Amino acid sequence: MRNVTLVLQDGTKFHGKSFGYDAPVAGEVVFNTAMMGYPESLTDPSYAGQLVTLTFPLVGNYGVPPFTFGAEGLPMFMESDHIHASAIIVSDYSEQYSHWNANESLAEWLKREQVPGITGIDTRKLTKVLREHGVMMGQIIFDDDPTNIPQAQYEGVNFVDRVSCKEIIRYNEGAGKRVVLVDCGVKANIIRNLIERGLEVVRVPWNYDYTGMEFDGLFLGNGPGDPDLCQDAVNILRQQMNKSRKPICGICMGNQLMAKAGGANIYKLKYGHRSHNQPVRMVGTDKCYITSQNHGYAVDASTLDKDWSELFVNMNDGSNEGVRHNSNPWFTSQFHPEACSGPVDTLFMFDLFVEKLTL
């Protein structure tokens, strides 16, 4: 293993060793406190442009599942068809792995997809730095090649445009109700959940004008980066909302786009929510759910138009976790009800959407 140094934007340095693809890389350094789920996280398009730090100390011990695809062309064990994170940062990489479904090691996978991975980093100290100072840009530099310094931008980059599909993709054709899915970087398990509920899914690019299409409901998927860079999607959504009361549901980026269409402002969180144990409360009730989350931006609920209300709120920091229209069947969650990985306490969001389609 080659020696590497992680250099943060504020000059803080962490020394470790490379176990993935040997190439310098730069990106926004974030942390995830989940205890498992690295195959799903790395293939989640919402991590595009980021160096993902895992706080759980032992990583790699259950290997990586095979890249097999189901009948609808969706990966069976991953959230997309390749790794989207720019790099992974861990404390203790386990070269030995054991799992009934493991096909290769994490290191082999990273090298095959040309994604750097570094180990031997004090990830808890790194997390404390990010919590105190906020997420920041970082560079992974190889000690034996110190002049090869990578450069990257995160702020101002439309990562949604990079990860969204480029043409219409159809799933479960000829099934029940037809749903248009706006792909801002959608996870495969969102599509799986819609298909499992007997829906025909028409997946369209993030900036595609679907307002002239025939469909029964609209679903806004998750995606990476700053929603303020996706104004085209907001404008099209507003056209649809002015035209029809058809049900609309959004997840993660979908929550932010819906809220923007409802007049709200977006702001960047200090260090984001990336974990499997985020508690959220349904507003107006005592119901609390443990959720899987991955976002760096949030909705300022105080700026919503009078026709909109908060649906969920985060119990840790009070930030918005979902909105709803007061009279139309439009609702969202900032968290990921489809999980994958993480808890499935809130799968009912998909059932609620299907229920609205049949009214």
C-alpha cells in the first residue's frame, strides 16, 4: 500500500495508506455514521463529487456483492450501475471478507472502477473536524508524488445534470397506474419500490418537460448537490402544479425541488445528514421514525407559501424533513423511505403515494 495524505481545505492533514485505485483525487469531504451499507452508499448517485468518510471503524469485512441485474434492468444489490463517490475514507480496511453473497473484495471493486480508497485514517478525529468547521473540500495526495495535486469544485457544479439519465427509460410497461419519475440521480430501490407496487414507471431526465405526457402521478427522485442549480426542474414542476392536481411525491432532492416550487428557500447544512439513525417526527403527531438520510442541503420551512406546511421535522436539529400541500395530494420526505441501506420504518410513504393515485 502506498502512503497518502488527506489535506483538508483548512490545511489539516491526515496520513494513511491507499487500498483502492492509486490516483490522487479531490472533492467535498463528508462523513456517514452508518454501521454498514458501503456497496449501496458508494453507488448512490447523491454522493457524486464527494470523498465519503465512514465513521464505523471496520470496513470491507463482508466484501462486495455481484453486479447482477434483474428483469427490468435494475441492479439487484446496488443503487446504480457504478460507483459515484469520488473516494472512500476508512479507519481500518479489512482485506479478509466473508459473506454468502460476496463476489469480490472492496479493494478489488474500487480498483476495477478506478476509485481511490484510503485506510489508516483517524476517521473519528476527521469527523470532529468536519462537525466543528463544516464540510470542506479535500485532496488525497500520494506521498511519493507530492507535486501531483488534484483539483476539484463542488459548489456551483450541477451534479444532477451529470448523473441523471439522458433519455426516457420505461419499466413495468403495461402495468397499473403510470408514474413519471424525474431522475435527479435516483436510487434503484426507489424504482424497485414503485414497480413492486404494480406501477408503470416512466423515468425522465431531470430537466425533461413531462407536462404534455399522459400519466397518473409524478415522483421526484433523489440526487446530488445544490437544488438551486436545478431551476429548470422547478419551473417544469410549477407548470405541472398549475395545470393539474395529480398526486406528486418527492424524496430527498425531490423534497427540496417541491419546496422551491412552493416558494421556499434552500440553505446548506453545516455538515449534512448522512446516516441510518436520523429521528424524524411527523408534524402534528407524536410519531417518530428512524430514517436513512444522505443530504447536505435543507429546506427553510419558514419561507414556504401559505398553502404549504411541514410534514416531517428532524428531531436532532429541527431541520425540515418533508413538506405537504394543504389541499392537493402533494407531499415529500427529505429522508429515504426506500432506505437501502438502512431502516425501512417509512416505506409507508410509497403506499401513501399509491393510495393517492387511486382516489
